[in-house]
Amino acid sequence: MKLLRGTLLTWQYWLLTALGGAAFVVALLNIYLFQDSRSLREEISQRQQYINQTIQLSRLNNELIKSLAQLAVTNQDKQISDLLTSHGIVVTVNNTRSTEQKGGASDGVNSN
């Protein structure tokens, strides 16, 4: 057995060199995966923000549609009814009267 650099045997030197190289490769792989993970987290965050904003706008859209439908029924406005129908929204009039709506008709809105 040949001694190399004083106290290490040749096979020990090469084993330690290989382990050091493997540790270096693992460190590089860790850096790459960390960067990839960060970009995926940013993308997921952007998608979540889009979903949250869509939910908020959906509520606003529903209120706008209800208001337009009520306006179309109250004023018997054919143009607004046609506009809603062209976007797949069906306006129906309920003929039931409640104590709060004496003399008026309530309406229902169905979007398809």
C-alpha cells in the first residue's frame, strides 16, 4: 500500500475525493431545485391571485346582471332583455306577490 501525502492511503484519497465531488454535485442540484421551486411558488401565487380576483368580479357581475334584469322587467325594456339573452342569461318574471312588494312583480335571473 502506497502512502499519499503522509497519512492517507491511495484508496482513501480517491474515496474522499469522490465523496467531495458527490457532495458538490448534490449542492448544485439543491441550488437548481430551490430556484425551480421558487419559480413554481411564484406561478402558483399568481394563479391564486387570479382566482381570488375572479371570485370578487363574479360577485359583482351577478349583482350587475340582477340589476339589469330588474330594470328590464320593471321598465319592460326589450333591448336590455335582448342584451341579456344574447349573453345566455334568461330573465323570468315571478308573478307571486309578497307583503313588501305590493303591486310589483319580482324577477328571477338564470345564467346558462
